[in-house]
Amino acid sequence: MALGGGPLGAIIGRYPSFAAADDQDPGGGVIRHDRKCRDWPFLLLFAAFWVAMIVNSSFGFNQGNPLRLTFGLDYKGNICGSRHADPDLHELDVRYWMNPNQVYQSGLKSSHINLPDAKAICLMECPLPAEDGLNFVCDYPEGDIRLSVDDWIDRDYDYFEFLTPDMRNSSLQLQGPCYPVIFPSVNVYWSCQFIARASNVSLKHWQQMGGVSIDENMLIDKTIHNAINSKSAVLKRYVADIGKSWPVLLLCGGFLPLVLSVIWLLMIRYFVAGMPWITVVVFNALVISVTMFFYIKAGWIGHDPLTVVIGESDPYVNIGGREINHLHAASVLMTIIMILAFLTSIAIARRILVATSVLKVAAKVIGEVHALISFPVVPFLILAIFYIFWFLATLHLFSAGQVIRNDCNTDCCSYDLKLGKVNCDSCCGYSIRYTPHIGIAILFHFLGCYWATQFLIGCSSTIIAGSVASYYWARGEVSHDIPFRTVVSSLRRTMRYSLGSVALGSLIVSIVEWVRFILETLRRRLKFVNSAHDSWFRKTVSSSSQCCLGCIDWTLKSVNRNAYIMIAITGKGFFKASALATGLIMKNVLRIGKVNVIGDVILMLGKLCVSLLSALFAFIMLDKHKYRSGHNKISSPLVPVLVSWALGYVVAKLFFAVVEMSIDTIILSFCQDTEEHQGNAQYAPPLLMETLDEESELQRLTEGP
């Protein structure tokens, strides 16, 4: 009994329609053309969503400044390194807190002073105490100080000798405009972190000049370190790393996986017998290589660990950071993945022959439908343009905020060069305030990226499925259309009738994925708040819910893939196509499972090979001097490597869908073919008959290698 009330072969075009002969669309007798638009409200929803994405991104481009992700603010609210500041801070990138006592007091729990309110200016590099005297760092020259900014820089920011008696007396009270350099400091991610090791020579000179007492305590070190190492600061640096490493992302996340995927498809076409073995071996080698690179950057092997200091520093000064801890965690995770990869390879070794048979079927399809190899370049280019726009918008959204003066309650005074006197009314510093709607905009931005990616992959899969269905059901009848024009025909049908169904399918997967993300975020926050009161029941419920959502997500992705096949074949809506595909699969689950599961495993390993090689090359490129010093120094290779891995996987998924959808489409068509002909498929190629025959397959498995 055929699904849908009639033979599927007639729908697909097993019997060529004479009416289609007049249709200008090639392959008119292959797949029926009396279709109509399905699920069109979801296409309108997708279009509206894109309008909202553009508006959302425009807000980021208007309000954001990516410099905020890397550099700090001075006491005037200027961004260090900005050309538009007053004065021009183009070459002054490093934030330096001038008053050491303010830094110390901001670290006290009982103090009303916060570090953002401590007086900070922007310098070219962190100052060091004099070896035989006392250095000063003075405020930006203005008012009665007749120096240009360039002259101020050439004098190492010190114009103490030009101060009037009132200015000198104010400076000795740590009220400026000049402040003593007592503690050495190092450039940690463009902020000068004090080292709580005061210079005895400089401190003695300061005391001899009659300067006020300066607090010497480890707190002066920890206060700045905690600010630099806060979660929000680390997140900003990670996002900034994406902008700094854009050439790496273009090469390792775009061009390289494109080339590798095409090479893999060509090898499937001409060297299919050895590809499963090659894929397994290369996968294990790449996992080991990437793990070793993580070990090197984590400092577990070799002598080239990640450092948080920019430029040269005292080798005896060891400064840690969250970035290093994250690399340690990533190294442990990669070790676990490496062990699992090795065990998986052993487990599937005896089933490689089955995978070879399945891949031979896909190789046969690629050999006859030549355009399938080159077709994924089209969605790749569209996706590349989208990702470039998306990453630019991401940098601006994460830096979108208002620079406003803090509302502080502190008793402090500093010399105002413009007023020419000590001013006690403007002690508060500046901070970047992020309103709640910015967080919502960022979440919406990420949801849009996931939905757009799934939609484009779904469109590509549907077009490939339509082309392969033509190959299966119309062998010989329209053979002159097989090599190239069936892909164009499938593209036209998908664009005209099925975009709404693809939008619906991709939306469902996106919603489930985001529900998982939101629940995981809530679980972590509740765990942090109620860690001492976590019960066994609560932990069990939390883990079970995550497991169930993971299973639902995996099932939906599998259903989507088969639904896209039936959409391409029948022109039905998403839910109807899902029912048709599920019915066929349930009736032939044993026959399909024997050969399709292992084929999916090999394809997954192939996609991971492409993405891991992209990550490996990203590691190598990021290890160059360009990304380890100066303005292009990245805080950690972790995020650029992970982004390169993710982009490589998406690109591989686009190209590997040629093989994946070819296999699934052929198998679904075979199942319907056998159902309509009492168990004897009449249109399946001999190679497919041999692969899917239950008795021969059982004999192959029992004999073993």
C-alpha cells in the first residue's frame, strides 16, 4: 500500500507525462510540475525576520565601536587608541592608572572608590620606575602647560620641572597633574597592571621630596588583575580576537574547507574503495595534532605557552588569566575526544566494507550528475557573504553601549589644568553601560545566524535531493538531462514552490536548539546560586531534560533531512513530507539501518576531518609573530580556532550533503520502489541492489573481513 493514497512513482514521474513535454523546464517527465507554493506563511515570517536582522544590525553599526572591545577608557571617557578623542590618542593605546593609592583603595571592601573612578590616562607603553631617581607620569598637557602631545610623549610623559609651585605641591599630595612612578607595571591586554614590588630608590626620592605616604600592598596588583580578568572583559577580548584574526578566518574558515571538500568529493568519485580507511586514519591523526597544539599553548609541553603580557616583560613575573584556564579546559576536552575517536575507529573497523558499498552508490550518482560536485559553490558564496556581514555586525553589537560618567560617592580631588586649580567636583570616571535590550539584540543576532545557516543548508539539500531523485526514477528516459540540467530544474522548483517548507523545517530545528541553550543557561545560573542546596532529584531532572532535548534535536535534524527529500520529490508541505518519509523509514528500518548508519558515521568523520584541518591551519597561522605582539595580538587562539572549526564544518556540511543526500534519496526511493513492486525494486541500479539486499548483507557481516 503506497503512502499518500497512490503510487509515489507516479508523483515522481516514473511514468513520463506528455503534458510536461511542452514545459520548458528540462526533465519535465522526471518530477511532476503541477505543484503549488507550500508553507508560504513561514517564508513571509523568514523574510520579516531578515528585515528585523538588518534593523538589529543597523543598531549595532550605529552605536558600536569595536575599539571598546580591546582598549579601556581614560578619566575623560576617551577610548585609548581613538583618533577622535581629545587629545588625539591614536598611538596611545595603553591605559595607566596614575594614582597608586586610588588603585589600592578601590580594592578595599570598605572603600567607596571603584577602579573605574580612579584616574587613568592613555600611554604608548607602561612606565617603569627610574633606576637612580624618580620618574613622573603627568596628565595630558593643556592649560598652562605649553607642550604638544608629541613633546609630552618624547619626554616620557614627564613635565614635572615645568610645574608651578602650586602644581608641585598638589602633585606631592597625589592630586596631580604629575604622579610618581613607584611601582613597575606590565602591559596586560592594553592595561598597565602594577607589580606590587615598589622601587626602593624611587620611593626614597618621593619621601625626600615630601610626598604623601604610598600604600605598598599586594592589593594594588590584585585590584587591576581582577578588573582585567573579569568575565565581561574576557568575553570582549574573545570577540575582539575574531576581528583581529579575520584573515585567518577567511582562509581557514572559508577557502581551505572549500578546497578540502571538493578534493574529498573528487576522491569519492575516483577512489571510493579506499576513502573510508583514509578518512578514519586522517581523522585520528588530525585529532592528535590539534590536541598537541592545545597542549603547547596551555604550557603542558614545549616552551611556547600563551602569555597575557603584550610586549617584553620580566621573565620572573608570572601573570595568569582566564584565557589560560580556558585553554587548560579545552586541552582536557580534546584529550577525551582523542580517546573517544580512537575507540570509535576500532568499533567501526569491521563495518568499513559496508560503508564502502554505500559510498560507491553515491560515487555512481556523482559520476552521472556532474553538476552535483560544483553546485555547493553557489550556497557557499551566499553563506560567505552572509557570514562576513554577520561577523561585522557582531563586533559592533558587542561594543554597542553608551560611555557615561559614573555616579560615584567619593571624596577625591585632582588638579584641573584647564581651570588652573584643584577640582573636587569631578572625581567620577567613565564606564560603558550596556542596557538589557543590547543583550536581547545579541541573542536575536545569534538566533538569526543559526536559522539562516540551517535555511541555506536546507535549500541546498532539497535541490540536491531533487536532482538525485531524477537520476533514480528516470534512468534512460531523460538521460540527456541527467548531467547538468536536472540540478537547474531542481533549483527552479525549490525556489518557486518549497522555500516556505524549508523555512519551516529550519525554524523548528532553530527553536529546539535555542530552547536547549536557554535551559542550559538557566541551569548553570541556578546551580551557581543554589550550589549548596542542589538535591539529587534536581540534578537528575536537569540532566534528563538536557538529554531529552538533545535526542529531540538529533531526531528533528534526521527527520528534516528526509523531509527535504520528500519535499523535493513530491512537492508536499513540510509536515506531509515528514509523514511520508517517516512512514517509509519505519517500514524499512532494518534494511536501511544496516548500511546507512555506518555510512553516516564515515561522512561525519569526513566533515570533522575538514573542520579539524581548518582548525589546525588556524593554529599554525595564529602562531606567527603578527598575532603574538602589537595591536594584532590576540588574547587567546581558542576562539579563532573554534570559529575556524565551526566555519569549516558548515562548509563541509554544504559539500558533503552531495554524498549524504544522494545516499538518503536513493535509499528512500529504493524503499518506495520495493513497496510498489512487492519487494522487488525495478529502478534501482545493480550496485544498490547488491548493497541493500538483506540476505547478501547479512552474509557479508557474518563472514567478517
